[in-house]
Amino acid sequence: MSAALSPLALLAICWGATFGGAALWLAFPDRFDLVPLLLERQGIDPDSYAGLGLLWLAVAGLAWIAGDLAHRGFGRVPGPPTAAAPPGDSLAGATLCAAILCLAVTLCWIATAAMAVGPGQFARLALADPLAARAHLLSYKLFPGMRLFYAALPGPGCLAVMLLARGGLSPRARTRCRATVVLVTLALLILPVVMSQRLLLLQFVLSAWLAASLVRGRVVGRSGLLAGAMLFLGVWIAREAITNPSFDRGAFDIGIQKLVFYCANDLWNALAPLGREVAPTLGMVSFRGVAVFAFLDAPLADVLGPRLDALETMRGGGDFALPTAAFLDFGLAGGAALIAGWGWIFRAAFVRAGDGPGWTVLYAQLGAALLFSSHGVYATHQNLIATLLLVAAVLWVATPRGRAAYV
């Protein structure tokens, strides 16, 4: 298995891009003149970056390396992809059905919300005020967790790409996998313009690339990854042009400056809390997605309310980075222990990525989450949990040995 696909390599790429984007703004302030305005909107003072935050990131990095090395010393060694017989038509068909199910539920949700005010009025609302359109959509969910069907779309897409890269499929199975990829790509290109959650497209692109590379045992599809990045950039620019009409700039300029802004914003979120007095939040930052998925977020928020409210003054837009979340939850020693645990877990997932379709997709999804770990703890987000459960269900239903993919 290529070391370029390992957790440490993916973390280095993520944080290198984050620091690089922030440095780009500092190096060319005249070119990125909208960034200070966007930071001010979020209540971020560029002069208040906490130096202690850099020290904590260094400690967290060492803790992650310790966990990674511990698994290398006591765990399995990654080998080549398992040379098992490739999945047949049933898995390709189940993957397509899962994508169609997710898309059908999502479109039913959108149609219900649109009919409440009229399709034309809803379209105008989405173009004029996307935040209001999103609030309107959320008020018309037909059942709890309905939007997780939308959030789980990267799962079938990633599984289909993995099957295509693995090869050995019949013409019928290849057609089904290609149809799945097209459906998921179109859905995640169009829907985020109205429904937000652009990270779903990024999750799909990155996880699909990782899955294809893992199956081949080397980094592949650089041109495909570039094409996916351009698609994501196009959706990003379209969304930003709609949501920032007050800026008298071209859509491309606004989109690029917002990308640089998010690098500066994420870096501030990662560093700022380390310079303040913080009461431990006991896992509600690192594992909030798990609590949401289990419907425990409300009661836990009641118990930890004051501590969670205090954090709102310590961040700009988005969420806290993965290492910062560990510190906020458990302090210095506990946070370092959690980070070391993450290092062990991600290394274990990487080592088993060649053991079967389920493990390949599992690490592809977790690896993609690592690639934007400076933006939030997506590895435990409810969206990722829903995605992995959907993939597990597809494997369970479609293959007689589906259980073996996770055992």
C-alpha cells in the first residue's frame, strides 16, 4: 500500500494546505482584500491568533505519530489488496439502488418544500436567500434524519468507483456502476447550490480517488482527481456568487477569496481557543456527530450547556479542527491521549483497507475526512456515520459474504 495514502500523509496535505492558504493571504493582502472583511463578519481579529495553539498542534502531531507508530509496532503490516474474486452484478445493482433511494428521498423532500410555497417562489427564494431556503427545507422534513439520505450519497458513489477500479465486472455491472457515479455526481453538483453542504461533493471526490488508489495499491487517477477538484471549485464559485451578492466582484474572484478566507478562518478556529480558559466539554466537540445520530445531542447540551456556549466566542465560521476539539473536550493530557488513539485507529483502518470492499470504502471515507480535518471533526460526523451504515447495508444485502467485509 502506498505511503502517500497513509493517514500521516493525508494529515500533512490537509494542514499544509491550511497553513499555505493563510500564508497566501498574508503574503498578498492587496490581492485578497475581501478576506479581512469576511473575517470581521465572523468576529475574528487576525491579531488574536494564539501562539499556544501552534504549540498544541505540534504536541497533537507528535501524539498522532506516537499512536501511528504504536500500531506499526504491535499491529498488522499493510499488504497488497486481497486477490479475492471481484463482486458481481448483485453488488453493482445494490449500489445503484442505494443511490436511487437516497436521491428519491432527497427529491421528495425538496418537492414537498417547494410545493408549500410554489415551485417558482421556492426557486426565487433559493437564488435570493439560500439560508432562508435551507431553513424552509429543514422545516419540511417528513421524518427525523431525512437529510441523512442526502448526506449519504457519497457512499454509493465511492463504492461504485471502487468496483470499477477493481475490475473484472460484467458489462451489465459496469453499466450500473457508471450510472451510479453519474447520478451521484450530478446530484452533488446541483443540490449543494440550493441545499449547502458542499463538503459532500468534496467527500465524494476525495473518497472515490482514495478508493480507486487503494484497490490498485498505488496513487492513481491524478487527472480524475484534478477534474473532480475543478467540479468542486465550480460548485463552490456558483454557491459563493449566489450567497455574496453584496460584493461587487466577479464570481471567480469571490470564490477564490472565500477559499483563502476559510483557510484563515480554520486556522484561527484551531489556534484561538488555546489562549483562553476552557472548561472541558467531555467529548461533545469531538463526538457531537455521534450524539446527534443517537438523538443524545439535546440532553447532553442541557447538561453541558454553559461550557458549550462559552465555545461560541472562541471560533469564527465552521467548527473546531480535529486536534483542537480533542483539547477542548479533555484538556492537554486527555486530548493528547485521544489524538494518539486517533493515530492508532486510522492506522488500523489503513492497514485493513486491502481486506475487502467494506474496508476499502471505510478507509476511503475516513481518509477523505482527514483531508479536511482542519475544518472540523468529520470523522465522527453524523453524515459520515450515515454514509458508512449505508455502504455496510449494501454489502450485507448484495454479497453472501458481506458480513466478512467488516469482521
